[in-house]
Amino acid sequence: MIGIFGGTFDPIHYGHLRSALEMKEAFDLTEVRFIPSATPPHRNQPAATAEQRLQMVALAIQNQNHFICDARELNRHGFSYMVDTLASLRQDFPDQPLLLFIGTDAFNQLNTWYQWQRLVDFAHIVVMTRPSFNNQPPDDFFKERYTTNKTELTTTLAGKLYFHAVTQLDISATAIRQLIAQQRNPRFLLPDAGIDYITQQQLYEIN
């Protein structure tokens, strides 16, 4: 099984990394692919360029086995729609179950995503939740696909919805950018290699 972790990663931080590690261990994944969004369709263009965010991801995961930095959205023109990314991954891995990891906020907005119903044609959706989260699918579309049996994710390639609790680190990329703009130290919120790169590139500073 392969885990898919998409996002702007502006910058990637320990909240992302810890969740990804817990998911890898929980589902015994072959690998987790971090896929920076080149041109996100649901928000303003990130502060750092797509190439800079890709480099920060590569630096953050360089010493973690089975974490992979995937540049496919940078190599595609137009908006970075997740359905297109999953279709591309399905072509690359026709025989592997794919698990798309998303947070609860993203899941609650999923019906605003481009062709969101087709996501389950290519992957399972695994929602990363707090332990106290009410694990109930919101509508009939997902009620038909909801499972509490983790084994179903390994025996089918796609199509299921599953909720899994992870450690919630109260870290946000927005707060990190604000700290840096205020010339405060973001250490222990993200890897040192990322901080060094941000300093070198003079990212998130107020001109």
C-alpha cells in the first residue's frame, strides 16, 4: 500500500511529518509520497514558489526511509487537481492500494474539490482525526463507502472511506510564516534543514 500526502507545504512542518509517520506505521505502508501542490485551486498562490516548497519537502524527509518527495504536480500545467494526481498515480501503481490522507478540515470541504466523487475511483480516503472526532460520514455518498475494517483497505485498490486518529500537533504553516515575518525563531516547529533553507532563500520575510 502507498500513502498519498498532498498539500501546499508552505512550509512543511512537524505536524505534517508526525502524522505521515503514524499513518505509515498504522497501515504498514510501502511508502508515503509527499506531493506539493504546484498551483492549488482552493486558495491563493503560496508565499514560496512550487520549486521552493518541493525543495523544503525533500530536505525535511531526506533521512526518513520510505518517505518520497513526488514532483508530479509541478510537471503538470494548470491547477493541481487531486483527482488528476490520483489518476496519474494509479497509472504508475496499477496493482497497489492507494490511501489518500486528508485532515478533517479538508474532508469537511471535500465536496468543493474538483470532481471529488472520482477520488474514490483511484484511492481510498483516510481522514486523519483527533481521538474525540465523531467518525460518521456526512452523506449517502460516503455512507456507502465507509468502513471501520482496516483490512478492507488492503484487499481492495480504492473506494473506501476510513477514519484514523493521529497525534494532533497544534502547528500551522501560517503561524510559522508569521513568526519568521516577525523575526522570531521557528525552531522545533519544523526540521532544522527547512529553517536553514528558509533563511538562505529569505522566505516569508516582510520586505
